[in-house]
Amino acid sequence: MALRVGFGACSAAAPLPTPLPVAVPADRLSFPVPFYHCLQFALPGGRFLINPRKQDLSKRLAGSCQCKLVFPMNDSGLNLSKPVEATARLFNSFAGASGTVQRVKFLPKCSVNTEYLRSRTSFNRRVNLQCLASNAAGTSTASRSSENVVCLNPPVGEESLSGELQKGSPLPFGATAMDGGVNFSVHSNGATAVSLCLFTELDLQKAVISRGKYGELGADGNCWPQMAGMVPGFEDEFDWEGDLPPRHQQKDLVIYEMHVRGFTQHSSSKVVYPGTYLGLVEKLGHLKELGVNAIELMPIHEFNELEYYAYNPVMGDHKKNFWGYSTINYFSPMTRYAASGIENCGCEAINEFKLLVREAHKLGIEVLMDVVFNHTAEGNEMGPTISFRGFDNHVYYMIAPKGEFYNYSGCGNTFNCNHPIVRHFIVDCLRYWVTEMHVDGFRFDLASILTRASSLWDRGNVFGRTDMAEDNLTTGTPLSEPPLIDMISNDPVLRGIKLIAEAWDTGGLYQVGSFPHWGVWSEWNGQFRDTVRSFIKGTNGMVGSFASCLCGSPHLYQEGGRKPWHSVNFITAHDGFTLADLVSYNQKHNNANGEGNIDGESHNSSWNCGEEGELVSLPVQRLRQRQLRNFVLALMISQGVPMITMGDEYGHTKGGNNNSYCHDNAINYFRWDKEKADPHGLKRFTDLIIDFRRQSEALGLEDFPTAERLQWHGTSPNIPDWSETSRFVAFTLVDAKKKELYIAFNASHEPVMVSLPDRPGFKWQPVIDTSKIPPYDFLSEDVSDRVTAIAQYKHFLNTNTYPMLSYTSIILVLVLED
């Protein structure tokens, strides 16, 4: 197998230190090897290849050792056997040569990066540049006058790349294993040079190129070490054991938003490999027990956790980019989430992620990825050059006329998603994770940016024609039919996967209910979150909106032809208060971030139930436990797709911190000791209500409920109170499995006596009452004195009434009379 290096119409210079030119001697020139070896070619346009031996490729070489470059020479011979310091003048002379190289015409310049030669003399490895055609025995004059061959020869016993230079292909972009080689192709609109850097695995372990351990700084405290991607090959096979995606209907999903490292990093997890993909595999049983059938992984694309590295005097540790919403490489799983780190040039990290997906699928759990295509880690116009900036700013980013970066993401730059090159890149990335990694879907962070017009927008550039509406739009204008969303929605490879949009951005574009969807996109329903929070804490004027949320938000999705399951319902997410903090704090408490509590959202629709913080009176504690259950119940009985946030099932607290992006510590770690103890029974309640939803036909409908199935009630049957001051909502729901459900919420500070609908021949039986202490809050079959507990309601139920305390919700089921 060969290592191909292919370039399209134009090629770009990689963002590396400028190499010193090294001319090629007529016989031999030796010098110490630097940290990495860089072959740089200046091209007016053209393609070339470097071929390694197939047997070496299976060892996952990321580095250059022996390579051949064929280039034209003139008859002067150019015996460049002088010291490196004296080669600049000769290099210029050499650049004037011309000729044809293997069917590709260009004027090459060859150099090897020697930046560290003088300062790194302790490196005793040596590389020989040998001119095989000039003054070589048996080489004809014609050969000398037409071409020379440069070989980079490795020390004896070390791995090597060898082979002939071949013509590459401009497509596909990136590094692609093909018959006869690996093709390299990049796009740039105006660059004249490209640097291809090849590393050995040994280079990676000595060098500052990459890090295998989470949070570990590079040499000399470097927080931004350069990174290398492995050379792909056909030998990288993983035993999927016949894996097939679960393909759950979206209406049946219960999503669990989680953080790979945070899930098992705490010592109480007791896993073999904490904070890793393998650690998560060990704990998949918890998710199965909980009843979720889809996990939404916070960003696992390669990112730099040291991006915000700074000492935090409040916590006595260092801030990190814990959440990971700052992508560096869209085609690599986060290496430092792998127990193997950079072993085998990162190949083992890929296999660990594949193992996670395979084992999740065995349990019927789908794997969704939170992806960040709205911006990259390169910041604004003053930010670091990592990848895209080095190729073409104006292609990959939204750029203002004077060079400033548009910032619809709030992170310094905005990915130019609807540019033809960029949108093809995004689709290629999604296809890779679906076909190679077997993931089941994606949640798109700040997805409204994906609908904005690209820089220098014009229809001719996008569609090849200009006689269409919306031509010559201002950069960033929202598009009714964005080309990227169109491509993703209709791509045959992506057909049937889950597509979830966070339908807003920080530039003020809010598209909940109006995101361009092609019938296949769901949305994080931020209105559900805000409405349910306000109603449960007792805000006036919310009963109508709350009732709409219970029905799957038809006011948002029905008119556009969508269904309840296009709404992903949530009350909390990774950013903002946890569920426990939502009922414990009126104000954010972000002092631990070391930013003077000025960061994070100030409007949280939270209520501390009368006292701020965790150390509160017993009545406040009891009220909080009722409110926690009210939130969980509202989430699980609503039409649409419920999403739980990691840790909410046991009441995880972050101490009122609603912006914990920078904490690699217990603030963000799942506490397995507290989950196991479950002192207030919240974990049990959550398990049971998820199972209750799954066992009920009516709580995951294909379409919005109608009057034939659902009836609204007030404290009296069939008389709902939709007034401004009402805080009571009740309804009955016909269920094919459970006959009929009666569900009621009393968000008032006063108790009420409810009159129940009369059903001759049947009676109402209590299942859930959030005012009761566990286990009587949920009267499941395993409650030892369940019959006695139900009998205590008999004198009420015999008269079709039921008492509800303040801030309480209930579920009753219809059963046959005795």
C-alpha cells in the first residue's frame, strides 16, 4: 500500500514553523533529525504522492522515514554538498529548474524542516539525503539531466516509508486509504505551498506533538502542543460482532445527556479505567436499569482541554475546557477519553469508542453525538492557527470585509457552514461517524448558525445559477432553505439517523418551532423547559402553555407538519442549574469559576422553596423533594421525547453553579456513592416513572392527542380552569394498555380536593403521589404493604375524590371494580 499525497486545484501551507531550506547534495548530506520531519513543496498547482510499503502501514506509521521525491534537475548537476547554513543561495538556483515529473507539471522546491537542528543537537538520530541519480554508477547522462531522486533513509532497524511518487486525486478531501496508497487532499482558495509532516510513533512519544493523558501539559508547560493524525489504512479492522443499530422509533426515545469523563472519573465509580470510554462501558448497566435507550454524549471530537488552562485561586486547581465545545479535529474521537491514550498512533482510541458503541447497542441503547459545527477552537481574528485558518479564512469562516470574524457563536468565530466546501466537509464528517463508528444520530450545538448565509453569499456560487430568490444576501442572513440542512436531510447515508437541533444561537436567532426541518429534524424545545419551570414553581398565567407542553407543543410543531416526537423535552441540560439546584437556589452561585460570579445566565426560572442553599430546614427539604418529583413526572408524561441530564436521577448538585464549563472536579463528576445511597428515593422514583412511561401506550404517541383520547379537567371533571390565576391542570388520557390515566398537577401553595371523573364499573387506583415519602410516592408492585397503602385512600376514592397537597402531582389508573 502506498501513501499518496494528493492536492486539488490549489494547495495550502500547513500551520507549522517556517522550515529552513535544505538543498539536495550530489552525493550525501547528513544532519540530526528534528522533532518532526517536514517535506515542503511550493506549487503553482499540481498533485504528488509519497508511497510507503504496505507491510509498514499496518504498524500505524504517522511519520516519515524513507520517502522518494522525483523532481527535475538541469545539466549543471548542482553538487550541493555544502553545510546546511550555506544552502539558501543554492536553493534559489535550484528553484529555477523545470521539467515534467510523472505526468504532473510544476516547479518544485524541496526542503526538510531543520528549525531545531542547532538547538536540538542532542538528538543523535540522523537522516541522509542521498542523490541517487547524480554521479551514481550506472546512471546515464540522460537520467541526470531529466530528474533526481531524493531519499530520506532511516537508521537501520527503524520503520520506513518508501515507494514512488504518484499522481493523487483532488477528491475526497483529507487522508484516504486507496488501492496503491493513501491519498492526501486539501482545499485552499489561494495558497501556493503545502507542508506535509509525517511522524513516527517514536516522534509522538518524545516530542510535543500530542498528549495521551488528560490534563497533562506539553513540554515547557505548553498548553497548545501540535497534534498529528494517524495515516489511515485498510488493515484497521474492528470486530463489530454483527452490530446493528437499534433503530428505535423517535417517539420511543428516552435520552440521557452525559459527559464521558465526568460519568466515571469520581473515585466512587470504582471502574478500572475512570473517565474513559471503557469506564462508560462498565457502567452501561446503570443506564439500562434507569430505562434510557439513547445516550447523548457531550463533545467527543478531539478538543484541547487545556484551552482555558489557568490557576483558579478559589478552587486551588486549574481551569480546563471540561465541556469540550471547541473542536480541533472533527474526524477523531477525543484521544484522552481513551484508556489507551495515543497508543498505536491513536488507533486504539478509535477502537475503544467503537467498543462503547457496540456494547451500548447490545443493550438496546443508541449513541448520539453532540457536535459543534458552529465554530472551531481557532477563536477570532487574533486567535491561534490550528487548521482551517491555515488553509483559507474566507472559506471556512464568516469574515467581514476588513477581516474581522463574525461571532454568532459567542466563541470568537462562526463556521461558514453554507459555503460549498464547508458544507461538504460537514456532511463527510457526519457520514464518517455513521458508517465507520456506527453512531445513531447527532445533536447540533447552536444549530441556527447552520441556517445562516455564508460569507460572500451568492446563488451562483451555491447552486450554479443566479435567477433565484435571496441572491446576494448579507453574510449571516437566515435562509429559509439552507443548503447544508438540505444536504443533511436528504443524504442517503444519513437517512434514518436522529437529527436534533439546538435551534438558536448567540446572535439572537431563535428558531424553536421554525427550524428548517424537511420533516426529519427534531429540536431541543427550550420553550418546554421555560414553561414547565415557571408552572411547577407556581407562576401565574402558565396553565395554558403548560397544557400545550404536555401535548407535545402543537403550537410549535403541528402547523409545520411535524409530530410530538420532533420536540425533545428537557428541564435541565449541561449548562444551567441541575434539577436539584433548580429547587435550591434563586440566584446563580458561580464564584468557584474564579470570575467574580459575572458569568452564566442570571435568569433561571428557579425557586429555592423558601431558603437558599443546601443547609435548610426540614419543611423546605420536604418541599424540594416534592418539586423534584413534580419536574420528573411532568417530563415523563409529556408527549415528545424526554431528555434527562446526567446526575439528575439522584439529585446531583453543583452548589448553584450554572456555568460549570471549567471544572474537572467533583462539581461535574457523577457521584456513584450518592446514587447508590439514594437517601431520598429520587433514583428509585425516576427508574419507576421511566418504566411507567414505557409500559403506557398513550405516553409516547405518534401524533398529537385529540379530544377522543384526552379530556381536560379542573378540580371538578370536565371543567378546566384556564384563568390567569389558575395553578391547577388535570386531564384523563385513554391508554390501550392501562385503560385510562388521570394525571393532575397542583402548583398552588394551597391544597385542593379533586373530584374525579365517574367511570361506571371501574374505579380509580393511586399509583403516584409526589407528596408521599418513599416508597409510597410510587406504589409499585414491589412495595411490601402496597395493598394497605391503597386501602388508606378508599374512603376518598369511593366518593370519586382525592386530596392533593400544595405543590403536588398525582397519577391514578382505571381498574375494574371489585
